[in-house]
Amino acid sequence: MEPTLTIDARGLLCPLPVLKLQKRIKSLAAGNVLELIADDPAAVIDVPHYCNESGNELVKTEERETSTAYFVRKIA
């Protein structure tokens, strides 16, 4: 899956990764995918919660060596 936009939020703590996601996804057209790379342990809870509340779709998560990538599709 090729994301339209990638945000590197490694080193940022809650709530900053989700706030960056929230701000940047607004600029995307519906159907586009944003990749958020985060190493904040709270992101595993915060990102799915944000997607449920915002109506966007968490397409997949991908565990990496020192971080996790979250792929979020903008729905509307």
C-alpha cells in the first residue's frame, strides 16, 4: 500500500502523534491513505480511537524495528 502522505512522529509523546494525524489528514482527498510512524506506546490505543471517533478507516498497522506504522484512509 502506497500512502499519499507519511508523517514521522517518532520521538513525540501523546497526544502529539494523533494531533499531527488529525491536522494533516484534513488536506487529503477522500480515499487517500496517510501513514503515521510513531514510537509512542500510547499510539496503539490513540490512533484506533481517533479513527473510530473521526470516521476514518485504520487500514492496517505494521510493526517495525523501533516503531509502528499506522495506515489511515480518509473517508470523508
